[in-house]
Amino acid sequence: MADEIQSIALVSLGCPKNLVDSERMLGLLASDGLVVTSDAEEADAIVINTCGFLEASKVESMGEIHRAIRLKEKGKCRRVVVAGCLVQRHKTRLLAEAPGIDRLVGVFDRDHIVEAVRGTGNAGRDGHFLGKYHELSRRMEGNTASKLAGYTEDDRGRLRLTPRHYAFLRVSEGCNQGCAFCTIPSIRGPMRSKPIEHVLAEARELAADGAVELNLIGQDTTSYGTDIGYEPGLSGLIKTLDKEMKDVHWLRLMYAYPSCFTDEMIRALAQSDRMARYIDMPLQHVNDEMLTTMKRRVTRKQIETLLGKLREWVPGITIRTTFIAGSPGETDGQHRELVEFVREFGFDMMGVFAFSAEPGTAMGRMEGQIPEAVKKARVEELMLAQQEIAFAKARGRIGQKVEVLVDRTLRKKGQWTGRTSGQAPQIDSVTIVSGPELHAGKMVTAKVSGSRGYDLVAEVQAGRSLRVVEL
């Protein structure tokens, strides 16, 4: 019966975009009277919001699904609902491999989450919510970004899983870039920017809830506005948020795309009072042949010019990137070129993925796939090169004064983790800070006294509590 379900546990996997979906679903569930618990063994229903981007993420998602099903078989919960990217991409596989699932909810049907959890509503012939986006697509010839421009998710009304003082602000969904290795367009659809008034409304809601740091996310934030005729684009968005969001201390730009990053965008970043001197720009490779194979629409020379401008025009900027190692056809020489580029440029933050031959992608079908052992070795070599750089950069900051936003306490008395403006939440290094009267959300000035690998160690010089929001 519908009234049997009184409590819900949710497992959120994957990227910050998925986290926003999880928070919105939790908001809907809580608004419907369901009690949210962090203990899956105590919940009447379990929701797993899956990631299906890479094979490794699929394996992780299936593991969580099977754990939930085992709890149901033991009588610990009554319903298992699976949502997100893996559902959108591999519905048939899920139904075959995990028949204990009660409902599936695709990425464009998250507003059906209450019906799925309670077992009510019209779920379609197979009992699963998967249809809104595909039905919409069938009614529109070509499935183009412009024809879907009006269809954007409303992310207001979230029950946030992040600490109160920071949040992720999604400015767009989907992607038009068409990279040869990427599954995102087949999962999330074409690029769809949120109208700027919607972005502002969500930003204000997050700020009113206590967020003093907003991290701007999307599959391709650089192309913001191009699909809806918003001519000021990303630079206009930055300027508007900088002007309007006076209660926000840091705005941070994530998921920028190098081929579309203009001089005007760099100037907007440099001139903003609230934008962190930070950019996350996945480059994937620097060898021209590999960039062409990947369909990245950019050359090494253009990458070098852009990175040079960012460092020159935005003094002190932190540049984070990611690369893919072991793509099909990548030669030893092309890999060496990438390693040397990493050593020469000296990225502040960097991640590396081993190439994953994903079904439905052009590169997944290519000949010349690299053996897993070789991919693993190339990832390790790149990360070791970056480790030397990152450790040296951390040591080089000893003696500097930094502004730190405190995140959470550590077990050792008096120590907390926090982040400088050059450290994004959940993916970058942290600053271990100690001092009097610290708490989550407090901004402090601290002096760097040491380093622990990638992380900084600092002592508080002065501090102030940022805005306190009364509920």
C-alpha cells in the first residue's frame, strides 16, 4: 500500500550534476512527508541515483543496487528504486541483471520520484518511469538544442547533501560538443541553458539557505546561453551573478570547454569581485592528432595560448584540468608529449582517467584499442608527474597567508579541513587548519605552516563567521 512507505534512504553516485538531481529528488520526497534517513537498513525504501558515464561507474552503481536488493530480501526495506544515468542508458541491462528493482526513473523523469517510491501513479506498460524526454524527442524533428531549449530542469526546492555553506548551481544541461569518447549527449541530451532569471532564482534560494560558495556546473558551462539566444553568454552570466549575489563570497567556474573560451570570458573572470580565481577546464589531451581523433575542436597551440592568457590576465589563478590516457591509437610518442606538457605547464590541480571504450561512442568502436595494463601504466606516469608538481607547489606556499573557508572537523582536537579559493569541494586538495572557535562555514585568514602531500597545513591568524541564516 502507498501509506506503507514512511522513510527513505538515498544513495547518490557520480558527478555534482547527479548530486543536484539527488538533492531535488530528496526535496520532493521530503515535501511529500517522507522521512529521510542516512541508514539504509532503517529505511522503508531505498533510492540509488546512478552514474553510467564509464564502465567503472556502472560497476559501482550495480554494486549499490544489489546491496539494496539484498536488504529488501532480508526484509529491511520494501522498495528499491533506481534512478539516473544508468537507467537512461541501460534499462534492459538493469531489468535483466537486477530483477529485484521495483521502479526505474530516467534522468528526465525525476519529478516522478514520489510516485516511484510510493508505488503510485501511471508508470507505463512496464511499470517504469522513463518516458518524458523520449516522448518529447519523438514530437520534435531532429532533437536539436534549440527545439529543446524550453525544457530545463528546475533545481529549486532541494534538500541539500552538501554542507550548508556551499552548493552546486547548475546553469545548463546536456552538451552539443560531440566528443568522440563521450556518452553524455546520449544520456543527458543536447545543450539546454537555463534562462538567466531561472539561474538567479536558484542562486538566491541557495544563498538564502546559507550557501556562501556557489559552484557553477553543467556539461559545458562555456557554451552557456548559445542555445537560447542569450548573446552575453557566460561572461554575461558571470557579470550578472557577481552583481546580484552580494551574499555569496565565492563563485567558482567548473566544466569549462577550451575551444569556446573567449577573451571576454577571461576578462569577466578577472574583473569579478566574487569569482574565485579558479577554473576547471578538462583538456583531455594536447597532441594534435589525438585532439582530432577525440573531436575536441581545438589544437595544442590554441590550448597553450588560452592557458597563457588565463595566467597572465587573471594573476594567481588556479587551473585544474583532466586528461584521458590510453585512447585508441595513442602512440608512446603521443603519450610522452602529454607527460612533458604536464611537467612543463605545471597545473595546479589535475586528474587522469584511463580511456573507457563506451558502447555507442565513435572511439569505443575504433581499432587500435590499448591494453588495460598499458592504460594503467600511462595513468600512473601522468599522475606521478603531477604529484611532483603539486607537492612542490604546496611546499612553496609555506609562509603565505591564505583565506580559508572551513568545511568540517577532524578527529584530532582543534583541527578542521577547509579550502582556499583554489580548492574546489570534493575533488581537490584541502587545507588542514587549526585555531580557536572554528566551525563549518567560517572564513578565516590563516598562515600556511606546512604541507602534507597535496594538502596545506595552516594556523588561523584571524577569522569571521560568514552570514548566519536563521531557519
